[in-house]
Amino acid sequence: MSLTRRQVTVAAMAAVPVAFSATGTAQAREQRTLYIAGDSTAAQKYADAAPETGWGMALPFFLHKDRRVANHAVNGRSSKSFVDEGRLDVILGAIRPGDFLLIQFAHNDEKTTDPARYTEPWTTYQDYLRRYIDGARARGARPVLATSVERRKFDASGNAVPTHGDYPAAMRALATEEGVALLDIQALSLALWQKLGVEETKRYFNWTATEQDNTHFNPPGAIAVARLVAGELLRHRVLAPRDVRRLDAEIPESWITWPSPATV
């Protein structure tokens, strides 16, 4: 579906944090916001998609309330199509000095038969990621790169298999070149799936009576990946110890909720 920039802006407004107190803008800026630009693995899901859950829905459970999350991740987007649809412009129009822009793409950049989304790892993929990095920095915000969370795939011997080709390596190289913090969620999630094994991982992905989805998560999976993201934000000193919480605590699945579908 083709969206106008106005429609994109309206659809994104639900993800833009709003200040409610009389102290207004000053208080909102003190709170600092973490913006997410990404794909369906991170995106907000709605009631018609339950129990599918993006890890961005669970991330606020691991951050203190003055570190707000504005989740702009959208199903099916690549680093290229997110820009081409004006979605990065929406974020850059709202982001403020001291905020963070967390960038996770690759799942849809890999679609070689789709020119609207495909990027080549060592050229166009890196070029598009630089737009996010440069845009955040130009506005006084801090860009953070995150390699894409891994799919559920095992070989005949029960070993978790990487599925993202050269994209994680290309992002790691770009992070080093640009001096950007890198959250290696691809490596961490692959290790987690290996630890859990073939059968146990089904409890973390969107496996239902009618669907066997090895890409998207259910609540336990989204919570597990969000925990990895929060831990990496702390480990790389993007966030301070006072900014995170519950890293070792059990998060009830009931905390995940799916609102009514967004309208455009």
C-alpha cells in the first residue's frame, strides 16, 4: 500500500511522546526519549495480530519511566523503504537533543526480488543507515545501531543457524567506522536460541494452532529480546544503571497488551 507523507505523519503520531504536565516542554526534554526505527520484529502489534508481539512493546518494562520509548518500527520495512516513505523524517522532526535513535533493519533489506526494499549489505545498506546516523547527530541525538534479531532456524544437528548473511557484519563495520554504539542482538539472540534448543524456542516465537512463525515473537519472546536490548544499552553505556530496571526480574506475560488497530 502506498501512503502519502501526511498519512505517514498521522500514523506515526501515536508513537510520539506527549508531555502532560504544566511544566511542558522542559520536563519532556529532561525525560529523554528512545526512538525505535525498525521492522516487524520490533513493531507495535494490535489486537488483530495477537499474540504476535514486537520486542519494542516490551522494552519499556526494562527502562525507568523517565526514559520513554517512541516505537516507530513498522511491519515489512527495510532501511530503504522506511526512509522512502518519510518515516525517518517523522522521527527527525520530533527527536530532541539528548534523545536516542535505535536502528534495527535487515530482515526486509534481504529481499533481493523487491526493489522497493532491497539493499546490498556493503553499499546501499550502509548508505541508508548513515542517513539515520547523520540525521540523529544533526539534531543532537545519539544514534545506536542494533544488528537484527535472529530467526528461529536450526540445522539437522540441532544447531541454531544464522539467517542474515552479511548484514550483521556490514552493520558492525559501519558502527566501528562511524563511532556508533552497536548492540549485537543478532549474536546474542542466536546464542539464546541455541541455549533454549529446537523445541523450547517454539515457546518464544509466534507458534499457534494455525501458524508456525519462526520470525516474529509472542510475549515471552518479545520480553526475552527486549531484555537483551536493555542489557546491551547498559553494557555499552548508552544508558546508565539508573535508567534501567528489572534486568534480572520475571516480567509477567500479562503486561503485554494489544490495543485496537491504528487507523490512518
